[in-house]
Amino acid sequence: YLDRYKLPHELLAVPLIESGYQNLPHDVNPAHGAGLWMFIASTARNFGLRVDDSVDDRLDVALETDAAMRLLGALNLQFKDWGLALLGYNAGEGFVNRSISATGSRDVW
């Protein structure tokens, strides 16, 4: 998938950090993610995954990986910086935009 979307191979570390490469089911907290890539439900839906009482596409490794590649690619296009893209992946693009506005800095650190 990384090659298909022309993304850097270093992104292989994201599911290691997010889930320890475990396809984890959702728990009771709606702010917690599920799957290998740990998508929260709203982000999963925004990237075409079905998440409801009967189906959770976040647990389909192929579907969730494709969605993760599209999300990471979109965030990198938006922020034009992999550090900010990864922060956006983890904390949300709104958080990154508000932080840039509040600080005037695009330094992820």
C-alpha cells in the first residue's frame, strides 16, 4: 500500500506505535480507535469505512490500511510536512491547525 500511494516506508512504524501491530477491537470509549491503524469511528467513516453496530471495517486490515494511506497522504498534502501530518494523524488535523494558529509555528516539536 505504501508503494501504491507513493508514501515513505517509514510509515510502517505508525501501526507499531498505534496498536503494536495488533488488529484491536473497539472498546467502550468513543475517543479510542480500533484496528491496526487505530481509526476513531468518525475518521474511519470520512475515509469510506463502515462502522456501525453490525460491521466495523476498521478490523478489515486491507480496507483500513487503504484508508490509512489515503489519510496520511491527504494530511501530508495539507500540511506539506510529514511531522505535522503524523501529528494530525494522531491528534487530528483540527488540533494541528489550531496549534499552528495559536503559536505561529509549524515546528512539530
